[in-house]
Amino acid sequence: MVITTSRLTAIALVLYSVLSAASAFPLSNKHAATTPNSFSAENNYNVKCPDMCKGIAPVNSTYFFCRDARLGPKKLPKLYPLNDITEPYDRFGGLCAAEFLAKWTVNGAYTYPDNNGFVTSTSNVPIKGNATLQAGTFVDRFGSEYGSFISPAEAPYPQRAIPPSNLNTSKDQPLYPFNYHVYKVVKPFVVEAGPIAPYFGQPGAGTQYHTFSNIMTLIKDGYLERVDLKHT
């Protein structure tokens, strides 16, 4: 996605203003714990792929779609908030599984977008700005806590433009099904904030926060605290 340079400054200023004054995100008491066995039926098969797994070598557990960890869990969550975040979600962006991997992987590994995934102007300038996340704000992440990207809590998965493998429950953190982590900002800190470019067959257009330290460091330094969804 590109946006004309003439609009870049205005968008950046509006974005900075909105994010700097972000209010606390009210996590609902409808949150419930999810487990790796709490799945709804997969409903995202593409009609043009009657044999969705054709061309995929089954090398991993049956937990994974087509037994390939790169394709994410076979079934999506059914409990709030994760069911809302992943519905609707077309994990392959209209492609068959093998086509998806051919498009988005090199030597078997996913490739990631330039400019840290931010939307760019017509002159390829990332549309982003520094913003302060205020105390009381809720953010979340699908992925390892050693990463450095977070989003507004409960943002739809397609808006994040990340691969289906980010939904895989980590063996190292089994208490966080689908690799989903929610955090509350305890002390204000500065992030790079901006709109997300389309990628991995997803529309993007959500907001991402790129942190200057990884999430684990922000937790250890007292800027973020983990939110236990079972007791929210």
C-alpha cells in the first residue's frame, strides 16, 4: 500500500496525536482462558482447493494445518477474545496452502516486509512517528516475548498482517494458547507507531507499535505487566 507524499505529514501528525493521547483499553470481563484443545471448526478453506494440503509434506504434529508448523494450528480458537480476533480470517489470502508457501517463503522460511511492515509513501518513506503509550493502556502480541512489535489489544488478526505460524502455541509457554499475550502499560514509554502494510495475503491497515526494547525487557524494567486473561 502506498500513500501520496503530500498526505504523509498530515497522516503522521494525526497518528501521533491520537496515539499519544490513547486512553486505557477496557478489557471486558468476558475474557476466558483458552486451551490448545479449545477450537472451533476451521472455516477458511478456499473452494478452489478441494485438497488443501496437496503439495505439502506432512512433517509436524497433527496440531498444525497440513501438519506443517508454518501454516499455523489446524483449527482456530472458539473462546473470547481470541475468537473475535481471528474471525473472519482467511489464513492463506485466497491461495491454496502450497501456493501460499511458495509466495511467502524463501528456502522454507517466511520472508518479512521491508520498513518493519509500516505503510510507505510513494517515495518509500515509512509512515510512522514516535508516540507515548500511557499508563493503563492495554496492548497485545502474537509471538515470542523476545520480539518488539505490539498492537492495540484485541486488534483483528488480519489487520496485523502476520503469518499463521504466529498462532502456534509455544512449547516454552503452554499457558499462553495461540501464543497470545496481553499487557498493561505500567509506566509510559515511547514507541514507533504507524499503519501496517498488507502482507502475507492479509489486508493490514491496523496500527502497530515498534518498541525500542524487546517485550521481555519492557516487562523486567517495569514498563509492561502481563495480563492474566483467566482472571480479568
